[in-house]
Amino acid sequence: MNVEPAELPGLAAATSLALLRQHAPLVHCLTNDVVQAFTANTLLAVGAAPAMVIEPREAAQFSAVADALLINIGTLTERRGVSMLAAIEAANQAGTPWVLDPVAVGALTFRTEFALSVLPLKPAAIRANASEILALAGQPALGRGVDSADDSRHALPFARRLAEEYGTLVAVTGRVDFITDGERAWSVADGDIMMTRVTGTGCALSAVVAAFCALPGDRLQHVAAACRVMARAGRLTAPESAGPGSFAVGLLDRLYRLQGEDLQ
Amino acid sequence: MNVEPAELPGLAAATSLALLRQHAPLVHCLTNDVVQAFTANTLLAVGAAPAMVIEPREAAQFSAVADALLINIGTLTERRGVSMLAAIEAANQAGTPWVLDPVAVGALTFRTEFALSVLPLKPAAIRANASEILALAGQPALGRGVDSADDSRHALPFARRLAEEYGTLVAVTGRVDFITDGERAWSVADGDIMMTRVTGTGCALSAVVAAFCALPGDRLQHVAAACRVMARAGRLTAPESAGPGSFAVGLLDRLYRLQGEDLQ
Amino acid sequence: MNVEPAELPGLAAATSLALLRQHAPLVHCLTNDVVQAFTANTLLAVGAAPAMVIEPREAAQFSAVADALLINIGTLTERRGVSMLAAIEAANQAGTPWVLDPVAVGALTFRTEFALSVLPLKPAAIRANASEILALAGQPALGRGVDSADDSRHALPFARRLAEEYGTLVAVTGRVDFITDGERAWSVADGDIMMTRVTGTGCALSAVVAAFCALPGDRLQHVAAACRVMARAGRLTAPESAGPGSFAVGLLDRLYRLQGEDLQ
């Protein structure tokens, strides 16, 4: 358990990315107000299709026909919570995989209670930073706000425990990402610090994780591939950028053009 | 009726664009959550002015003083529907033209009922893709989500019928755009596939259509000119772009710099 | 009183900027729907940290731990007004400075009443254009929408009066910015017209003002420095831009790279 997880092989990531582009999954995003456009553009760039449908009745209707559902609680409201629960229930009935991004869980009471209440509703995956994983696992979190103050390596045992307890996958991301189903685990060590100077890169990654969850085959590999695709695109974009503005633009360009060989 | 509509002359488009920049119409946008910033920036780039005012009382007050009103149902909620109805009523009383963008109509019950309920409220124009036009016309739609699976040419007869029945203009956009008042029709054949890899290009076009509806003169020509302006800007931007990120940025730059001669 | 205020010295602006980057204040933004991503990215670029938390209970909880709070009424709704009042009250109890951006006040009844109702709640600063300052001061406003039709110089005496009456700072921005506490005043004459062709530059400036209000020391200088930082970044970016798309991207890059010597 304490062995450092192996790096996801580039070939596996390339295979998952090719599969994603072949399937072009439609991702129903119930996400926060800040990152909607960037999330949609990230999904389009990587080869998936986004749709934001938020009225409770429509959210339930739509998540039943989408290929995956994203639940991101960054700007959770009572009303949006109702839509999310309706969408999760419909997704579960239809067999649509759904992904939880528990933004800033632990720091704020309302969203913490909400996040804990949906954990037993069988998410296909959870994508979070170390602080958020600690909070979900009932550990004292160090950070405030959305930047992770803890290290993803420190959070890995708690990620494993969460994955096991809820029968889900957990991707804990940071300078190094770890992706685990409780037993198996992959690491992805490719991110760039510039990712933290653009709002919504983590949220967009969660949407990409949702897209990859829609693919047939080894879901743990697919989720790790999603992390690898974003991290590698960031790594390749950073040296070409003059700052966070051109980085965000270049990241979308890079995701669009990313080839299997770029991942190896 | 079955003759292919003629291409809008470049000179006509250039005349409409010059008029738009002279009038700089203020467009009240009740649009979806995903595309607000891109819509506002598109209006500013082309030479119009955006304002998003959403509280029901304010929406009614504002649409009476704006030059045009956009109603886009992409993230319709019950509450936003109330604002939209109030804004439409005030616009109609003040003689402010309003434009309907019936995003994903047909695919979801709540918005479909809403869109059908506002059709008789005298929109100046409807801007939609082929699937959405088919849905408004009571035909079985093929697509799911917001990408048009049908061809705009196939939808043209239904666009004509809608325009006639509701005394409105219909712009059905896709690889080729058709703009009709039921009797007359123009085509615009200038778009670029990259448009579909950036979220909100269709929604932003609807806002631009609303801006052009505020101009004096031949509204059918103006609406066709709006389509031509966006399509041509896209066509000119695509070869200079490294992907959808730089395409979206370049599109705004291009709209800002677009000259009459670029349209011919 | 009628003497033209002196230009903020570059060295003072540079000192404030260095302090900002050292403190990296966390800014709780209750802002409008259109500008959320641009506001967050601007704060990240300049060296602060954004967080948008909107559910009333969470807004109160969060503004007590944030370093500053921004209240922007651009897309005010009744529900959002409740969150704002809860956040202001908690901020005041915790000693967190809060900043008011009274977007389009005067033009619309609901938001005007709201803005006037929060003025006595001790904002640390108000950032507005000339029309909005006139409206807050009970003067007839000329503009409609968010672009300032009046000149900031004309609004300066009313800005002074507001600052005195409410014990706050007022930054009235336009081609020239004036920043006053009622008695003292600075001017910043560095902006670029391109700023008006990108949505949310004024709103983002208000968020930056909020970040600078969190710093220890001379708050009037800090707020003037915030104006100077944005204006200078705009001035340096404009000649390198091909239009408003690349300008917005370049502005973020420039804010990120801005050095003290650039301000002098």
C-alpha cells in the first residue's frame, strides 16, 4: 500500500484518448458559475461535447440521455443542489456515470453536508485536490479556498480509503496526481504551476474525467489518462506562454491538437 | 419556393455593418450562463453594446430602453423564464425588437414548452440550427444536445413556414446559413467548422442578429448581414489559428477590425 | 478642493503592488454573471486569490474568513441581494474590508435602491464610473447601460462628497481615474480606450481594488495603486494587440509579469 504508484504508461493514455475522440461523449455539466465557458471549451477541445442544463426537471431528463454527468459544487446553491440530486438520481437509473468535484469541501458547512450526502450515491469517480480529499475523509483540512495546501502524496491513503468505502475511483491532483480504485493506483507527474494561475483548470479536468468515464474498458486507466492529457497539455503549453492569459488560450489549442505520441 | 436562395451580396452586408457601427445598438441579453462573457465581447467587438439585466423587474424596465432584446434558453430556469416573459412584454410595448435563440428545443420538455409559448409573442427574428427549427416546426428532430445533426438546407422549408406563420424572420444556420421571411430568402455560405469547437459562437451570433434587428431599413438584409459578418470573420480567422483557443481570440479581433471590403 | 489631484507616484504604486504579492489576499467575489471568469483570472494574474461563494449561508461564513469582499450588482437578483447583505454583515463583524461596484446604478430602480441601502454599511471603497457616482450622489445621470457618458473629472466633487459622507474611499474611473477619501485625492491617467471594448475590465478592477484594500498601510494609496496597475497594464498591452480578443489575453499576461519599474 505504501509503495509509490507507477506512472501511467504513455501508451495507455494514448489509447484512452483515441477512444475518447472516437466516442465523443456528451457530458452534462452541473458546474460552478465561474468556469462554465472554460469547461465547455476544454471538453470541445479534447474531443467531447458539453451541455449545461440546470433546471431541475430538465437536469433529470438530460442526465438520463447524456454519456456522463459532472457535479461540481463550487457555487452550490440550495436550488442548484436540487437540480444536482435530480440529475444524479436519473443518471444512476440510466446507468450514466457521474463524477463529483467537491470544490472547497470542508471549508464551508453547506457544501460539506451536500458533498457528504451524495458520496453514497455511487459516483463513478471523484476528482479533487488534497485538502478536499482530506475533508471528504473526515480529516482536518489545512487549506482555505480552492488551492490545495496539502500534498497529494499525503492524501493518497485517504483517497484509497474513500475509493474502497464508496466503490468509486478517486483522482487526487496536485503537483503529482494519483488515481486509485482503492487497490490499484497510477501516478501522473506532469503538471505545471501555471495551471494554478488560471481559474477553472481543476474544474475543467473534472469534466474531462467525466468524459473519460463514459468510455468502455478499464475506467481506472481512462481516468488516469484524463489527468495525463490535461497535465501534459499544460506542460507543453507553459513554455510557449507569456503569462496566464496566453497559457489558457494555448492550453485549449494544445488539447485540440494533442496526439498520442505527445503523451509518451 | 424550391429554388436555392441567392447568396447575400457583399455590398449589402457591408452597408448593414456600417449602419450597425453608426448606431451601436444596446442589446439586452437574457442568455445562458455559459456564453455570457463571449456574447458580450462579441457584441463589443462588432460595434454594439451589451447589457445583461436579469432580475424580473429590472429586465422589464431595461428591455423597454434597450435597442434590442435577446432571449436565449440554453440554461433556462423557471425564474429566468419569468424574467424573459417580463422582458418580452416590455419590449413589445416599447417597440423594441426581440430575437429568440431556442437552444436545444425539442430535446427537453420544459424549454420546448417555453419556446413554443413565446413564438406567438412576435419575435423579430429566430436564430437556430436545423434541429431546433425542425423542433419548432413540430417535426421530429434528430440531434441531441446543441450540435445540429440535420442540414440547414433540409430545414429551410420549415424555416419559411415558421417565418410566415409567426410573421418573423428565421435564420437557420449551419455549414450554409439561410435567412428567410417566408417569401424572400438569402443564403450565406462562409462558415468554418472551427466555429463548432468553441462554445457560444451560435449564441453570440444570435446576439449579433439582435443588434442588427435594431437598425432601420430592410431587416431581412440586416439579419443576413449579421450571419455573413460572423461567418466571414470565422472563415478569415480559422487559417490563422492554432486551435479553438486562439480561434476564439482571433474571432473577436477580426470582428473588431472587419471592414466592408472583407465582406465582398 | 478644486485643484487637480496629483498623479499617484509610480514608486508608491510599485510599493503597493509588491505588498499585494507578498500578502496574496483572498478576495470573496459576489459579482455579476458575465464577468466571473475574467475577474477570477485578473485576481490570479495580479497575485491575489479569488473565491466565488454565493449561497447566503456560505457567503456569510466565507466573507468572515476572506481578506476582502467584493459586491458587484451588475446582475443583481433578489436572491443574490440576500447573499450580499449576509456577506456584508459578516465582513463587517469580522473586520473584512468590502468594496462596492454599483454597476449601472441610477438606470434601474431595483439595483439603485439596493446600492443606496448598502452605502451606510461602511464599504472600504467604492469603484464606479462617473455616471454611477453621480447616481449615488443623487445627481441626474446621463448614461444608459454601463459605459460612462460623463467625465470622471466632472464627477470628482461628488466622489469627494460621497467619500466624506460615508467615511469611505471613492475611485471614479474613466479616461482619467480619481481616487479620494474626501480630502486627499490621487489621479491616474494611464488607461486605454481598448479597455472599453472588453467586457468586465471595470468589474475586474473593482475586484483588484478589493484585494488592495486588504493590505496594511495607507489604503488611499493602495486603491490608487490598484487603478494604476490596471491602467498601466492596459496601456502597455494595447499597442501589442490586434483587437479586443488579444487585448484581454495580453492584459492578463501583462498583469502577471508587471514589475515595479513598469509603474514608474
